Amino acid sequence: EYMLSLPVPLWAWYWGRFAGRFAVVFLPVFLAMTVAMVWGGLRGADLPYSHFFWYTALLVSLAFCFLGMGFLISSVTRSPDVAQSAAFFIWLVLLMFLDLILLGVIIQEQAPPELVMAIALLNPMQVFRAAAMMLFDPQLILLGPSAYLILDNFGNLGYMAYALIYPAVLGGLMAWIGFRVFRKSDL
């Protein structure tokens, strides 16, 4: 009770809330993956430990990205309705540029392939998707011709590093900007 009566600095409240939300988002998925690994081991399956660790790291990075995005949206908006609408709109835009057909149409309309790759590489959902595919298909045959650009420019390990670092840095940057906005706003 004594600890609860002490004042908490704003930064501790914000980043503590961020850490708590991260645990709420990430831990259930991690526990489900762990239970699946244990269950597979008990059933005698070969356990792909490297895939487990890569997927876990990718999930940490993507969760961090979207959590940072959510905290920025929540700091900028004043009402839950506007925040939910903004989050839904951003999700739809990211989902739209995840669609390979749309990217193909952009190429068909004479856009340079570098522009299309830049759009794809700036979308954290597409980065995660390609990295997840790369774990079970190292040549990225499923992605078609865009795989050549990814593999030629990054290589497998380089792209996996990009897929881990970019979303985490983007999420951290958005969370930091959200903190700066939150700190200056009227509580």
C-alpha cells in the first residue's frame, strides 16, 4: 500500500504500460508455440528449434512494431473512436500493399520495379510475410520474380536480419514519438 502512494513519473507509467501490453500481446502466442513444440516432441516429431527461434524473434519484432504504432495513434488521438478508425485504416492500407496482385498492377502500369520493392520493404506486414516464407522456402519460389530482387539485394541472412530489425526499430520510433506527444499533451 505504501508503494502505491508514491508518485509515478510519466515516463515510467508510459513505458511500463508499453511493456505490460507487449507481454499481453506476445506471451499467449509464445506459450501456444511452446506448447506445440512440447506436444510435437512428446509425439516423436523432429523439432525444428531454429525455426521456432526465428519465428519467435519475428513475432517479437512485429508485435513491437504494431504496439508502437498503437501507442502513437493513442497518443495523437483524443477519442477511442478516432483511434480505432485510424488503426483500422492503417491496417487496411498495410494489408492492401501486402497483396501481390496490387503490386503486380502497379508494375503493369509502368511503375519502376524498385518503387514496388520499396513499397513492399516499407510494409512491416510484407517484411514479416516474406521472412516467414523464407524459413520454409529459402529460394522464395512462392513470391515469384520479386524474390530475385530480395535475394540479390539482401541474401537470406541479410533479409532475415532486416525482417527482425526494421519492424522493431519502426515500432520503437513510433512508441518514442508517441511518448513525446503524450508527455506534451494535457492530462
